[in-house]
Amino acid sequence: MKLRNTLIILAILLIGVSAFAKTEKVVCSGSTTVLPIAQATAEAFMDKNPNINISIRGGGSGVGIAALQNGTVHIANSSRPIKTKEMNQCRAKGIAPTAYAVALDGIAILTHKSNPVSNLTVKQIKAIYTGVIKNWKDLGGPNLPIVVISRDVASGTFEVFNEKALGGAKVISSALLLASNNAVVTSVADTPGAIGYAGLGYLGEGVNTVSVNNIVPSKATVQNDSYPLSRKLYMYTNGKAKGAVGSYIAFIQSPAGQKIVENEGFVALK
Amino acid sequence: MKRLIVLLCLGVMILPLMAEEIKLTGEMWNRWTLETGDAPAGENTILRNNLSLERGYLGLEPKFSDAVKGRFTVDIFSTDLVKDGAGLKIKYAYLDFNKLLPVPDMTATIGLQKVYFGSIYDWDYTLIGKAPTDEYKFANSADYGITINGFIPGGWGEYALGVYNGEGYKNYGSNLKGNIEPAFLANLRVIPITGLTLGGSFMLNSSERSDSLTGLGGDNPKYNEQKMMDAYLRAAYGPLSLTGEYIIKDVTYPNKPANDMSANCASVNAVIKLNSLVEKDIDLVARYDRSDPTDSDKDENIVTAITGGVNYNFMHDDSAKPAMQLQLNYTTKSNSVKTTNDSSALMLQLKWRFSNTLKV
């Protein structure tokens, strides 16, 4: 009888311990711009919290917010603020999207390494992307047709660029639409007449970054919001972030997390 | 039909040339139905036992610019219930102008479009049955018209104001009743707290035309004026959502007042998502309808329908929306007076959807 009781107590203890040691899962999806920040910070966070498992997918800001709305993710990564329509759909379904800024970013305007044009105004950028200006010679550059490269219209980066640089105007139909920041940087680096744009975290040595309205995209100009194409990057949760989700977001916003943000090429929150 | 197909093909070829991106969408509803009820002889028997493509949609959604989008959807079906066995209708053909008016999140929509009445415009068929407005013939789900629709900033709700033909998308050509008066619609939904939606719709419509065009003079006794109102409530909390709707329709016949009538319907449905319990995307669904189609002493009959069912969403798209769904519904319908119309139906439906965006 004693042995049986001991075994029962042991079994209960084992079940109890295993329940407490259960791994908590955090699922994130959304913006490809926020993806490297989420991946790098998740790695560091999981090193410190081995009982928390964070899985991260891309897909685009809209996909992340739709997944939050459908209750399949804990965090929606977004490189733009949530739209009114999305907020409405979420609230009707009992989901309360709550925004957490995790980093700042500037959308850098990129040209080929050989291109001497070093500054463009927002007006000139709009003229290029809408097909009004078609040759670099009209901007003080070489006699070279401009190859317009843009992000696909589903991306949050495109939406911010479209709003801040183009004022909602339609991108010229001959523009090359690419699905990621990396693809834009690579294409601009390979095409002498190209112009493109990408988040600061994606810049490499193969491209020139031009100033906009004579303001260079930098940590200082993004933080003080003087760079015309600066933006915040967000993580959205359903209601106030709690538990493992809250701890993870608090870590990203902490000095250690913001250091990782800067290591990834983005700008830390003020 | 041939002309329609030629127009469809031309539309499919021309739209991509003008748009900067185009979304291709489709969904198919393959259904098995077993319906039992009273035969004309009076015995309870199997009335229907068949497989059908009950509904299918194919759509093109071109985006011409950030400010202008279009939608073109055809409704296809194949079933033994109709004479020719299959059919094709244009369900939507409209343009959305997002920046025509200087109001944030407001859209002007022109063309064959949704009718923003009650729950009919965003009914998601979590249950197999139609929205009550559609099921009990209060209003059409689509019609030709012009609407101003949008969202209240901050996610506080949505609204729509519209002028429609009033005949619905199913009527065309000789089926149209010669009505010359437009239908007017107003719809408002507010979300005062997350998870609670309160709404109301109001519509004025008419059918037939009052005066005769034959030259013989006289008033048309079939001409009628309709006033419809809908109250809507939806509550969603965690895995549970509950939707309630109450619809009233008053019909007056100015040329034959004896035919004046009114109808009303109350409908409640509930959905419980079980995914957190069973780790599969399974929903339990239930619905109760009470419809009084005439609300008159001489022709009194109240229809009550109760539905119970289960959905298994076994494949999803990137946004976690069901891409493949198996639905099982059992509905029993009873009549307070016309009891020979009582019936019950068991339906098993495999629904699949796809959506791809092409950059042009």
C-alpha cells in the first residue's frame, strides 16, 4: 500500500513539474521589413528564456494583421500603422489590436554606385515614380534612362513610400515590382540606371543612398523625424501584451533589444 | 448567354492591360443534399437527394491605382434543380473610387455591387444557409447602383448610403418589372466596445410601375412601395460569436390597398470555435430563424427553422482564412399553418477557395 501511495505521489509530482516546465509558444507573422528584427531579438530572447519558443514568419504586414484577426498569431509585425478597415474587422471579431513600436526606420532611396546624383527632392522622386522624369540627365546625372524599381503593392514599405513620397499617385506601369527589400537592393546594384528604395537595415555597399530634400537618412535624422521618409515599425498584439508575448516585446524595447535593432541596421527608438 | 460569355472573355483580356495588379479569386461549393418532407400526396418522403455545384464564384479584382480598384465576379452553378442544369450570372461589376471625396476611408462605389442591408453584404456562410435578408426575400444581395461607403476612423464602425435600381442582380431584360423608381438605402454599424457591433439598415424600394404604358390608362394594381428596416447585433468574445438580426418589411399597394402587407423575421446564430481545445480548426454552428412572411390574419403562417452543424477548416491561406472547408448542417423547417411545407435537410458541403495576385 505504501509503495502504491508513493508511486501515486511521484506521478502527481512529475505531472505537476512537467506542467510547470511546459514550453510557451509565441507565434509572429507579417512584415518582411520587421522580420530581421524579430528573428534577431527572438534568438537573443530565447537564449535567456529557454522555456519560451518563438516562431516567426514573413508574408507582409497585411498578412500578419489578417492572421492576428483570425486568432492564429500572437504578434502581427507591421511596417505601417494598422488601417481603419483592418481595425474595424478586428474589433468586430473581438480582437483589440494594440500597437507596440519596436524600431524606427528610414526608407532609403537607392541608385547605382556609378550614378553621381546625390540628392533628390520628394517632388522629383514622385516625378520619377510616376513617369514624368524618365532620364537621369534631367536631374543633373548622365544621359541614362531611369529604371524604376518598386516594392510590390502588398508590402507595408510600399504603402509608406506611396503615401510619403508619392502622395498616393500610381507608380509608372513599366516599374519593376519586387517582393523583398533584398531583391530591390540587388537589382539596383546590378542596373546602372536604376532607382529603388528599401529599409535602412537592408543597405549594402553595392548601392548609393541619396539624400532626400538634402537630408541624409541616418540615425539622427530618423530619430528627430526630419528625414521625410522615416517611419515606425510595429508589433501588434490582441489587447495589452501579457505573459511570454509581453516579456518578448518588453525585451525588444529594452536597451539590450534596441542594441540588436541597431545591429540589424535599423534605428533605435528615441 | 453567348453574348455574356463573349463579354466575360473580353473583360478578362482587357482588364489586366489596364491594371497595375490584378487579383484572381475563386470559390466552389460542392454540396450533397438530402431533403425530406411531405410529397403532394401527403406522405413524408425524400424530396431531394443529389450532388451539385451549388454555387461557384470566379472573380477578377484589378487595382488600377491606389485610388481606383475594380471587382468583377461571376456566379456559376450547376444543379438539377433548375431547368437547364447550370447557370451563369454576373454578381459584381463595380469600381471603387477611394479618393473621390476628401473624407478618410470613404469609398464611392459605382456599378453592380453589394446591397448594404442587414448582414447580407458581409455574410460569410459559416453556416451553409443564406443571410436571413436573402433567405426570406427581403432584399437582394447585389444590385446596380451608386453608394458612398466607408469606415469610421479608429475602427468604430462602418456606414453606407446608396441609390440602387432596386430590382436586384438576378433580374434583367424581360424579367425587369418596368420599375422606374430607384431604391434608397442607409446602413450604419458601430462598435462601441471591442467585440460588440450594433447596427441598423433602412431601405425604400418599389416594384412594378404605377401607371400603365398601354395607352388604355388605369393604374397598375401590382405596383407596390416597400419600406424595410433591419436591426443587427453581433457579440464576439474569445471563441464564441453570436449574431442576431430582426427585419421588418412593410409593403403598401397604392392602387389596391387591400393587398397591403408586412413581413418580419428574427434570426440568431452562434459559432463556437474549438481550435484551442482540439488543435484543429473546427467550429460548432447553430441557428434559429422565425419568419412571418405575410403577417396577416387571412394568410397566417410562421416559418421556424433550426440549424445545427459543424465546420472543419482543413486548409488555410497565408492569412489563416479557410481555403478548404467541410461543412455539415442539419436544418429542420416547420410551418405553423401550412404544415405540409415542413421539411428537413441534411447538407454536406466541400467548399474551396483560391486567390492569387498578379503584378502587371
